[in-house]
Amino acid sequence: MKKILAFIKRETVLMVSLVLAILSMFLVHPDRKYISYIDWHSITLLFCLMAVMAGFKETGLFRTIGNALLAHVHTTRQLFLVLVLLPFVFSMFITNDVSLITFVPFAIIVLSMSEKEHLIIPVVVMQTIAANLGSMLMPMGNPQNLYLYAKSGMSLGTFVEIMLPYTIASLLGILISMFFIKQHAIVIDRDDHAVKLPKKQIILYSIAFVLCLLNVAKLLDIRILFVIILVLFLLVSRKTLLHVDYALLGTFIGFFVFIGNMERVPAFQSFLESIITGRETYIAIGASQIISNVPTALLLSGFTTNYKALIIGTNLGGLGTLIASMASLISYKQIAREYPGKKGKYFLWFTVVNVVFLAGLMGMYAIL
């Protein structure tokens, strides 16, 4: 029973999506249309990307790259910038979740080695913001982008064009934040023992990632990609498939069923469409603060075709509250485990800095 309760607590969003799906079944009884609710392309591509990223993470490649960059760090500001820009850049391609899972523990280790643990909170807060903001630029940066990109049918170039101004503004904000860190010389006591990377696996995963990109660019059929990825991991590393976030895939399916059913309830559809129309971005930002941006993207996309507004709204909506982007909880859990006495201070810092960035980007949206 304890394990079940722990699972429910850990996967709250999944539980909510399943409960909503079940409740909606009382309004629209299961029939043949249910299978058409689910966007199988998005689900399959998300699975493939998560499998590839899990494979890369196991090789230790990302940490090796980060460790190599630290060889050129000599001041606290340089250290801050490297630790924050790592998740910002990597999240564009390996998702915000994987970036934070990889680089938050890395930052804690590095700050400890350099005897700069007093920077833990500002660094991890900014890493979290950086991962959420960097992931805006590309469809594979986060789950809601991948879904909205596939549903909209827009080109990769169009998607990047929409989010590029906000990504550049975010980068400028990160660079400015560096100057709030006091400048001191540092020496990082790094472990310079060479880590032998599994080159064969890295090459295979790199090829797999390129194939995922070809599908994103609409140059490779999703069915072919799925077969290749599945066969690759069954032959190379079956255990890696266990590290795929199946709860996230289940969350998508639950919300697909809920939204599909609610679209068939005329009164609900008319009400939601009347509220959303002309306010898509602001409603997406607001809803994300309460139910997070992935469920918001799934929910609102069933009642509007203004995908540009939803893409901007759900990406900016990842800022703000701790649950606005579920990826933010990854960092919070790391701090809570390693520094339980700093949870309150971290939450305060996180909220204030997120609100500042959100206000700035919303102001930019209003001007544009």
C-alpha cells in the first residue's frame, strides 16, 4: 500500500489525467472513436527521443562535456555562466527534463569541489529557468512543443522563427543575471582521470538522434523510426528502455481521452472556445501556473487552432510557479534531498526570479 501511495504522490499529474479520462467516460461512453483521440505520432516520437536521451545519459557524455568546459573556468562568474548555460543549450536538443537530471547534480558536485556551496541556490534556480527557457527554441526541447509542433503541421523553420526572439531575450536575461554574482577567483579541484566513454554506443545513439531529427523535419516516417529505435535498444541496451518516462506517455494518453470526450460535449466545447478565442496565449500562461504547461497544451489544443499562441503561451507559462513546468520539480527534489534546510529559501528564490523572467517575456510578447 505504501508503494502505491508513493507512486500516486510521485506521479500526481498522471493520476489526475487518468481520473479525468475515467470521469469523461461517463459523459461519452467508450466507442470506436476513442482510438482516434490519441496522437500516436507524438507519443511514438516522444518515446523514441526519451529512449535516445536515456542512452546518452548512461554513457556519461554530457557530464564529460561539462567537465571539459570547467577546465577554462577561473572565476565565480565564469563558473555560474558555464553551469547555467549547459542546461540552456542542451535542453534545446535533449529536453529540459534530461538537462536538469544531468546538470543539477553536476552543479552540486562542482560547487562543492570549488568550496562555493553558498551559490547552490542561485545556480540551481537559474539552471532550472535556463532549461525551461532554452527548451523553447526547438520542438524536441520539451513535450508540449513536440506535441503542438506535430499537431500544427508547421515547418521546423516556422517553429524556430516563432520562439527565437524569446530565446534570445532569455539568453540576455541569463547573461545579465551573471553580474549579480560576486566576482572571485576560484580553483576547482577536478578529478582529471580520463573517463573512458563507450564510443560505439555514443555513435549508435548519435545516429538514432539524427533519425529522430529527420522525423521532426518530416523526412522520415514515424513507423520506420520506431522500429529502428526499438531494435537498436533491444540489441544494444535493453535496460535503457526501463528508464523511459512511461508515466509521461500515460499522462498524454489520459489527457487525449479526456479532451477527445469533452470535444464531443457541445456545451463544454462552446463554453471553452468562447473563453479561449483571442486570449490563447494569456490563458495558456495562466493555466500553466495551476496544471503545468504540458497538460495545458493538451487541453487547450482541443478547442483552438491558434497553435502559434499556444506554443508561446505554454513555453512562457513554464515560468512562474513551481509546478508551471514539471521539469522544475526535478531541481526542487534535488535541493530537498541534498539540502533539506534550504528548501524554503530555494522556493522563495525560485518564485521571485521566475516571476521576474515571466514578467519580462510577457512584456516582450505584448510589444511584439
